[in-house]
Amino acid sequence: MGQTELLSPAGDFETALAAFDAGADAVYLGLTDFSARAFAKNFTIEDLDRLMRVAHARGKKVYVTFNTLIDESDIDEAVRRLAALDAVRPDALIVQDLGVARLCRTYFHGLALHASTQLVAHNLEGVLALKELGFVRVVLARELSLAEVQSIATRCVVELEVFIHGALCYSLSGLCLFSAMEKSRSGNRGTCAYCCRGA
């Protein structure tokens, strides 16, 4: 087994520092746009730049979620945001949209790519396909059993990440349209209304 990394979410600068103090090796966070947690407290580029300097001085890593699907009308703004991220150089970008991944591979070579759990890698072939697309880490689908995770892990050569705590989508993460149909709030655009959890 390879080296294990303890990764924690961080909604703001203080939370990130608390996670590091509690033993996290890395944190993941969203920016004010293109994050699947649109209603959460998120980072500005300036906050991220400051956190990167502190984290790296402590031997820690910072990953940025860019994990929503983008519409054609979002492309120009996404490119501007990716350029700003490329200048700050987080340790990786967590991506759902394959168009965003292609933009990074084409124009922003300094941004390492992690495949979001929203990409629903639930078998070895899916993981290998994402590796071929340039992802250096794949966050496995949250719905997998421990036996399925072990089966994939023993046969692949790309870094894997699994959730051990947190919200679990009642459908298949990244493929659910319930909230979009019921409330016009897409989970794939960061605004899930969690209709599936209603009584």
C-alpha cells in the first residue's frame, strides 16, 4: 500500500489551519465560483494564495475544487479563473467537467488534476480511463463498498482517494438530476437542494 494522506475540507482560512493542527496532511476547498458547494463559505484567490504560502511552509498541501459542470456560456469566465489558479499553483485541482480538464491540459500545464468523485469512477476501467485523460488522482465514487475499493486499488497505478466521512448522495454522485428537476437547482452545478433527504 502507498502512502496515506489525510485530507480535510476547509471552508475558510481558520478552518484550514485547524485541520492542519489536528493532523490533516492536506485540505480541499472551493472558490467563490465553480465549486460544488456554492452555498458554503468559500475562498477568494487572495485567500487561497495566502493559505498556500502558510501550508507549504508547514509541509502541507492545498487542493481546489473546480468540480461543477460548466455551460458554454461559462467558458470564458472558467478560463479566467483557471489562469488565476495557474498563477497561484494549488497542489491540484479537483475537476468534474472533462472540458475543464481539457482546458487545463491544453493551456494550464502547471495544474495537476484530481478526478472528482462527481465523475463517478466506480470500476477499474473508469479509473484507468481517467488516468489516460491526464488525472494523477481519482476520487472514487462514494457509493463503493470497501471490497470494491480494495479490488480497484490492488490493480491500478494511479493515486486513489476515498471519502471516509461526509455527505453521501442518495443517488449516484454526479449523475443525479432529482434536485434539478424538482427545484431547478442542479447538484452538478453546486446548488443541490437535497430533495432526496426530504420526509
